[in-house]
Amino acid sequence: MTAQSIQRLQYLCDTIPQLLNEIDDHIFSLKPGVSKWSKKEIIGHLIDSAVTNHQRFVRGQFEDVPKIGYDQNNCNVFNYYQQINGKQIISFWTAYNKQILELIKLMPQTALERRCFAGGEQSVTLAFVFDDYVQHLEHHLKQVVTY
């Protein structure tokens, strides 16, 4: 599955930035409700997911079953995604995912079999974390753009 996830992430890195940049800034920043994220904040959430999973991919290779989680709502609020220029957020999302893509391509299979805690009660392999990361990414991207 990891090979398919690598291909999928490559496709997303190649396709999604242009689609995001075509969204009108007003629409990109529009909050559908007080406690609902704007499209911009959804991309911000995906940046936070990238940051957290990047730590899992790196630290999971040399730490014994690290436990790495995050508070998605507070991370979104205190990263000030709603106030930051949308083009900056898109650029950062793109660069971070390209970095993760290169990291995963270089990781040996033995590293992908190492384990970490990723928010659940049971440890999972880094390969599982990566596959889940790409699925999570697509789930939220489909809330923002059609592709």
C-alpha cells in the first residue's frame, strides 16, 4: 500500500496547488459557521497533520515507539491560519508535502516497519502512519477542491 500512497501523494503535490490557487480569496477564507473551519483553515489543519506526521516519520526511525500527538483545534487557532495570506498557506502545504514525499521515498523498508503511537492506544507501523496520512489528506482535500 505504501507504494500506492507515494504515487498518490506525488499526484496531489503536482495537482492540488494549482487548484487551491484558483480559489477566490474570499471563498478560501469564508467560514461556514462560527466553529467550522474555512477552506484556508482546512489546509492549515493539513499542514499541522504534515508537521506531526513528519515528526513520527523521523523520530520513529530512532526512538523506541514514540508517542506523538497534537491538539488539532488549538494548533489551527494558534497558527493563525485564518489571518495568514492564503498563497503563503498553499505554498507551505506544497513544500511540506514534497518534503514528506522525498523522506518516505528514502526510508528503508525496515524503517517503515518501526512503530509509534499516533493518537491511538496501540502502536502502528510508520508504513501505516504514511498510508493513513495520505488518506486523511485526501479526505480533507475533497472538502476544499474537486479533482
